[in-house]
Amino acid sequence: MRQYEPHAKKPVLHLSIDEIRTVDAIIRGYLSYMHGNVMPSPEQETDLALLKALRGRIAAMISDGGKSLSLTAQEIQVLADAMLGFVKATTRVVAQSLERDETLAPILSIRQHLLRMLSATYN
């Protein structure tokens, strides 16, 4: 299991409402994919539970009109992994096109931002 020692308070991810909805849709799609196609290991079960809880927090944030989310290192890593899994699954299923690439670009951008947050806060 990944472990991180916090050096500061939890980092906060600031997103537009559209980006928040995108992250929610990615988590939803990734969870559906994982439950239907993969026999999860115990670590993956933990990660999936963490994503479900994170999705609940995101849903509450959307209904409250919030635009920022504080994340633990483990949440950042699991979310970044889910985003990469979503992108990989999409590129396997959807033929390469400008529309596909333009759709995936913001997801990869948010993922890179998450990884920078992780590195800056926990390294």
C-alpha cells in the first residue's frame, strides 16, 4: 500500500465546475470499468473504496457549488491512476481522432496538475 508522510496540510485542488463534473464522470466510468472487467486485488479494493468515497465528496461539492477539494496524498495518487486508466481504456475503445484527443487533453492536464501537487506536497 502506498504511504505518505504529510509535510503540510492537505493540498487543495481548485477546479471549474465543468472540470469537477469531468472528474466525477471519470471516476464513475473508471469504477464501472473496474467492476465489470477486473478482479481487484486487496490494494485495488482499497483504492476503489477510496474513489467511491471521493466521488461522494465531489457530489456534495457540486450540489453546494464548491470549486475546491482538499485531497490526501493517497487520494491524489488513486485519482491520478484512475484518470490514466480512463484515458487508456478510451484510447483502446475509441478510434484516434481530433475529437477524442481534444476530449482527453484536459483530463491529462488535470492529472499532471495532481501529480505536481503530490510531488510538491509530499516529497
